[in-house]
Amino acid sequence: MDSAFGLLGVELAPEGGRPFTTKEVARVQAAELVAKRCACLPLSSFQKLRYASAKAVPKAAYGWFCCPPKPSTFKRLDAMIARAGPNPSQGDASLKQLFRGHSSSAAFAAGQQVVMAAWRRAVKSNKPPGIFREEGWVMTLRAFLEANSFTESGPWRWAAPCASSRVIDLDPSGSDFIRSKGEMGHVLREAWRQTLFEKWRARNLVTSRVCKSGQYSEARCTATRKLVGDHPHRFAVVCGAPVSFQRRAVMEPSRAKEKGCSKRARMIQCPWCKGREAPDWDHVCWRCPANGRAPYLAPPTDPLQRRLGWASMARTPAYNRDVLDWMAEIRQRVIEEQRRKARKPQMPKGEPVPQQEERKRRQLNFSLAQQQERKRRRLPIFLLS
Ligand SMILES: [Zn+2]
């Protein structure tokens, strides 16, 4: 490239790069402050997420051309945005990022702007966007595409993460060169979503192991995103944040700390059906005879739908919507029941309420008398006489 080339307000620096300044880091810090303020807005979590994405992400992503951002660069900003939006603590980080959307990811925005600037340059000049080398903005572009599962197969050419995706070729003379700006952006977004899905599937989590056979499908992901809408419990279910009586019992700190308390010993009875089966997520949603499930709502056979409520392309949209609504309702009911239980005072069994109150009153009086006695002893003798 002979000189810098201005394209729609974005200027690609020469391949040699330019000295890295602290401006980009200062912008990220300013964006973190914006996201922190968004979290304090008196709005719903989904509205706060949209504000944080619109205000903080473009600020942080701007300017990362000649120096690819490190994975840790946007870590704090991502955490601030997550805090502003829906963020179920048990959910998987990759799935939560997927359902928050690409607009909430500064790393994606920073990489995408380099690819799109190079693509616009190729379209305008009708030749490759520059000299393919290992420095400057070319390196930033290559690092971004590789982080999103593209494989470099030649100069300005990257193989798609899966057979259904398109190849990225930035040489306009090639047959795979994408002419439409919308399609180029769509290919990048889909690769980003698929990378997050595969990250979750590769993890050693209960949900990942159960859904090991589930493959990423663009249509399925789109249908699920539409079903979630602005509903916090639906969001939590599709992100792998189930709540069940059994899970709470196993994770309860007071029980977990008990020495020699095996997992089996910590199993509890289902408060709805009082059966012998452990009340895990699958039980409370689909197997419990007393959970109030309508007879027409048959349990899903697809593991990704049964566990995470993801829409199935083999079922009708109405069935997919009912399944996710039902799982969100169960999650809400379990949480409410746990909270109700936690609010109830823990009294010894078998003792009538008036006797319990009398015992508490006596204990209180006794402790007050003890305190007074201690104070009295601390006083000098001449004051007591
Ligand atoms: Zn049950």
C-alpha cells in the first residue's frame, strides 16, 4: 500500500503500522465508565444492555487497527456490560455472550471494522486491499479471523468454520469474493456465534455433556433468539442456567461443608411430588407428575431443546414457544419456592408457636441480664457501694 486510504471515515494505516499510542487504552477505560453508569439506569436489564452496547462498545472498539487487542483488553468492559444486562450467575459465559448479541462485544466490533475497511478498499480498487504481510493492520485482520474459527488457506483467503458457511476471499478476481456488504457482515457474525457455541460445547459442564450431539444451526439459533425476547427467565434457560431443588441442595454451602456428607446423602425429596427421584432440572421440568404440566406439552426428544429450550426445526413454532415458556415458568417457580423457604424462620419441630416465642423471650432476657452483669463487674467498687 503506497499511502493511507480513507474509506467512509475509517483510514487504514500503511502495512508497516504506526507506533502504538495509549489512546486506544484510554478509550477502553472511558467506555468501562460509560458501561458502569449504564448499569445504574432505572431501566430493565435488557434496556440497560442496549444502552451499554450502543454507547460503550463503539467507543472501546474504535482505533484497534495496527495493534490487535489482546484477549484481556476488553475483559473488564465485558464484565461491566454483563453486569448492566441480564446475567444469570449459573449460565455459561459463551452462551450468555451469544444471546446478548454481537453488538455487545467490543472484541468483535474491533475486528469487524478492520475486515470491513479492507473489504471496502478491495471493492473500490478492484484488487486485493494491500500487501499480505505479518504486521500492521493485516496482522489485526488475520488475528480476528483466526479467533473466529476461519482457517487461512492463502493470501487474502480464509476457509469457513463449517461447510454451510461461506469462504472469505478479499481478492475481487476470485469467484468467492462477496460483493454485498450485508452478506459480508452476516458471514462474520455467524462465524462469531458458531465459535461461541463450539466453546460452550467443548467445556466440561453438565449441559455441554448432555448436549454433546447438538450441532450449531443458524436457523435454530435465530429462532431461539427471537423466542427469548426480553424475558429474563427465558434468557437464563437458553444460556444453561437451570435451577432445581437438587442443584440447590448440592451447592448449598452449609451442606457441602459437612464432612463425610456424600452427594447421595445431600439428595433431597421433590417438594411437589414427594417422590423418590432426585428433583433435578429434568425431573422438575419433564418427569415430575405434580409439576402441573399440560398434557398436550410432550417432553422434547432433542437434547438441546429438552435441556436448554432451544427451538427445534423439526417441531412447530408454537410447540417451541410453549416449551421455552414452560421451562422459564418452572425456573421462576423453583426460585420463588426457594426464597419462600429461606424467609421462613427455622424453629425446632413439634413445639407450638407460643412456647417457641416464650423460649426466645427468655433467651433474650437471659442475654440482657448477662450483659448487665458484665458491665457491673467492670465498674469500680466504690461506685457499686
Ligand atoms: Zn417431583
